[in-house]
Amino acid sequence: MAKLQRAGIQAFGVNPAAVDSHAKYATKLGFNFPLLSDPDRVIARAYHALKDDGHGIQRSVYGVKRDGTIAFAQRGAPPVDEIVAALGGTS
């Protein structure tokens, strides 16, 4: 997170859980970024993050520039330096 913050990048997560459960989940895991609720999996579907069963979520990382263009897209947990570089920052 420190590398993202130094590069001026705002991270956030998207999760299918309801909003009321996010606070407990974020606190439990020590998240210091906002979580968005996607119970109908609309965001997951739009970003091709659904698993083959159409219900489960595949961890996916997207870097979206301020103008809305996607500068980075990768499944899994890519290195932070790659994300920062794709968004034009330095880590």
C-alpha cells in the first residue's frame, strides 16, 4: 500500500458481500482501503472476474487511469511495481 500511496494511486477492493459486513471484514484483515459492495456481481462480470461457475470471484487487479482507461489488468496478485509502472507512477 505504501508504494501505491507514494505514487498517488488510490486502491480499493470490490467484494460480493453486503455493505454491512464490509466494516467487520476490513477491520479483521486490517485493510486500509475502501471496499465496494457488488452483491449482484455486476462489477465482477464487467471486469471478467467471475470464475467459470459464474458465481465465484477470481482475484483480479485492474489499474484504471483518471481518464477511465484501463492501463493494467491481471488475475491473481501481480507485483505492486508492475501496477505502479503501468499507471505511470514510480514505486
